[in-house]
Amino acid sequence: MTLGPLMVDLKGPELDAEEREMLAHPLVGSVILFTRNYVDPEQLGYLTAAIHAVRHPSLVIAVDQEGGRVQRFRPGFSRLPAVRRIGQEYDLDARHGLALARDLGWLMAAELRACGVDISFAPCVDLDYGVSEVIGDRAFHARAAAVAELAVAYMHGMRDAGMAATAKHFPGHGAVVADSHHALPVDRRALVDMEDDLTPYRRLIANQLPGVMVAHVAFPAVDAPPASLSPRWIREVLRDDLGFRGVVFSDDLSMGGAASHGDIVARSRAALAAGCDVLAVCNDRPAVTSLLERLQVEPDPAMHLRLARLRGREGLSHAELLASDAWRQGQRALAHCAEAPALELSVEKA
């Protein structure tokens, strides 16, 4: 059985019979976990093992574990700072900032891999233009070159821990005020004016970036649909112009930013036609049921292979991780983040 394009969520910390049946459906290829699915590292390990055992090849398990405001698993995991904190260190000492990015990327990924989670949707490579509350301190920096350098270091830390990185939110969510969870943000810049936003993607793709998540943000000067439903953005800019060869994830198709483009089946068809490999549908079980009943997709061996490559590499057990020198180094990096004086970053571009 191949991996399908749907990424679905679960109700609680254990699989029930209905969910096992859902996960066995050929349209499903991946699972995203939330705080409601987590109790402690031991429980998480049992849950991920149960998900992986449902079928072969096993489903890919994902989570949003950026740090700061966006960290789904907290008790029993290191409390990660928002990546803005890494950008502050970079401004004080670029070499140390890059080392910190790699250390914290490793720590985040290693703790998840020890519990069986395959990928975290990180790093966030949006630029901090000082206008987006939903991005804010989730951005490394205001300057494109700094974001690119830090994101590459963070990705390499994740790779060291056996986890593939997924950069988001392509092509950029930092220059709009609206939150795409609730409405469709509109960015009226032309493509030629967005080179800074694309710079981190260019650098990451040159370093074999495995995944990209596409935003529900409209750029009418480039294409009418939001980027997540746009062949211009995905097939032409991301694939052809930037040369990306990894997995393209849609942002959650249940979000407000996608809601004006038909029902969930219409949105999913549009996202697939635009070039998305994986369709995330979260916190809306009726929508998932509708897709399983009505969405027809031809098997795509190339997509299956791209997605299968995101499975995490085997590494340390949770107990072995906590006893390792690398984990202790990660804790020292966290302690430095907590103790060092904060530095306000300017949003002005150099």
C-alpha cells in the first residue's frame, strides 16, 4: 500500500478502533499530533508505535514543535525558546548564534525522534516585518540573510538528530496583518519585490531542504488563488524557479484562509492540482470523512517516495538521549537563552 496525500489528526492520547480504520485508508499518508494527544514521553512513544504499526509502509507522524508559543509537547520535553531568541544571539555574535541554532534544532528533533515522531514543521523562515502577530517572535530575524543562515544551521541540527526539516510558510507570511487561521491575508507585492522572502528558501533548497509548507496567503499580483492553491507559486516558482524537489505540504485546509475556495473536497482538489503533495486537514473530522468518501486520487509513486523519505532516522531511546553529552549540551544552550539579556531586533533592513 502506498502513502496517500491526506494528513489527519486524532482525538486523544490513544488510538481507538475508528481511528485505526481511518489510518488504514489508502488516501491517508500521515498524521499530525496536537497537545490533546500528549501526556508524557512514555505515552507518546506508545502512541507513535501504535500509529506506525497500523500499516506498511508506516505513516509519517508530524507535530508543530517550533518552540515559544508553538510547542505542542511540554511536560517531559525541553521548553524551547521562540527562534527570535536565536536571532538576538546572532546579532550579538553571529558565530554563536549559528551554533545555538544548530544546537536547538538538534535538541528539538532529538527529543521528538526518541518518542517516535518523524517530523516537526520547522523551521519557520518568515521574515519579521513587524506587522504579523501570528508570526512575530516565530521569525528568526527581520533580515533575509540572517534568517537564511540561521535556518540552514537549524536544519542541519535537525538532520544531525535524524529528522527532516520543513520550512514554512512559503512564500512568506510575515508581511501581512491578517492571521490565515481565521481569514485570507492578502499581500499586494509583486514577485520582483519578494526576493527577500524567497532568500531563505533558496539557501535551504541549496542545502537539500526536504519539505516546504505553503501558506494560505493571496498574492494577487502573482496569482489569484492563495499560494497553497496556486500552480504559479508551487509548480512554477517553488518547483521550477527555485528547484525544490522535496515534499510540498498545504497548510491546514480547514483554516479560514482556505475556506472561501469551496468545500473541503474542492479545496483539496485545487491544492493537489496546484502541486501540493500532502493535504493537512485538522480539527474537522467530518471534513476528513467527506474526503475519504469523495476524493479520488490517482496513485503517485513519486509523491509516495518523497513522503517516505521524511520518516525519521533511528536514533537514541528517550533514556539514552537524556544520558547523552549532546543532550546536556542542548540544556546548556537553553540555560544561556534564559540567562542572557534580551536584545530588541530592528525590523529595518540593512
